[in-house]
Amino acid sequence: MSSSTDYVIRPVRAEEWAEVKQLRLASLRDPLAHLAFLDTYEKAAARPDSYWQQRAAGAGERSPDARQFVAVAADGAWIGTATVLVEEAGTTDWAGFPVEQRQGHVVGVFVHPHHRGTGLTGALFDAAVTWSWRIGLERVRLIVHQDNARALAFYRKAGFEPSGVTVPLPGSGESELEFVLAPARRPAEPG
């Protein structure tokens, strides 16, 4: 089994849209995709290349509004990802809730099954959270389905705690839980 040090964690580049697409499609084939993502493989596979080009540029290394981090193996294979969306205070989030402070929303977390348990998810989260604090976000949050035990265990281990907010999922009658990064887990600012 490999360790997370066998990979490079870095932001995507706008021109890497085809790799962004392939990794997303792989994530949507995961047996727990129905609990982890608000998208389906069929819908994602049908989207035109222009969608993936905009997605990669919108979360690429130069974007101030989002940042997608990927884990790239020594052979060049993309085997994991996590994205932070910046949500500005005074706006409304995707679920219709008011955003009260400038925050990061972690989405699209995925690690290929053969690379799970290696510390790779933690390394992706470290990159995502470090970037969030560096750009001045006040908190970092994520939404998780209550039946996604693997994700819940990792998020708790990473220092995220339930906020008490329940988010209804559009058209499903189900809901998910909001977790926020515990203040004690925020790294100290360099002196």
C-alpha cells in the first residue's frame, strides 16, 4: 500500500479540464456516490467539453473563488481530489441558506478506492484548509449525508464538528448535515 507521500498534492490548471472530467466521472462511479454527490454519472458524462473547461478554469490555480486540489501519482495518474468553494458573507448558498461569514465550502472529495487508507484524504484536506486560511476565510464547512459513515468518520478525525444545521436535498425528501472546522483545529498564523 502506498502512502500519501507517494503523490503530489496541487491545484488544477485550467488546461487540465479533460483530467478534471475523468476524475469526476470516476468519483461518480463509486458505490457511495449516491450519498456523496448531488450529481450522477449519466448527467456528468453528457455535459459538453465547454462545461469541463469552465469548471477547471473556475477552480484552477488562478481562481480567487474556488480551488480544486488533486493528488497526482508518480505515473501522472490523478487519484484524488477536494475542492473549496468560496462563499461570501451576505450571499445565499446553493441550498438557499444565508451566508453569514466569508467561508470555504469543501465539496467533491474523492480518493480512488485503491488509495484509501493511505493518508491521502488528509493530505488533500490539509491543502484545502491551508489555502482557505491563507485567503482569509473565517470558517470552513462541508455537507455530509448521515448514512455516509466513512466520510463522517474522516471529517470528525480531521477536526470538523456538526454545526446543528440540517440541509434538505432538492427533490429527494432527504437531508444532509453541515459540519464546520473546529476552531481549535485551525493552524496558528505564522508569526
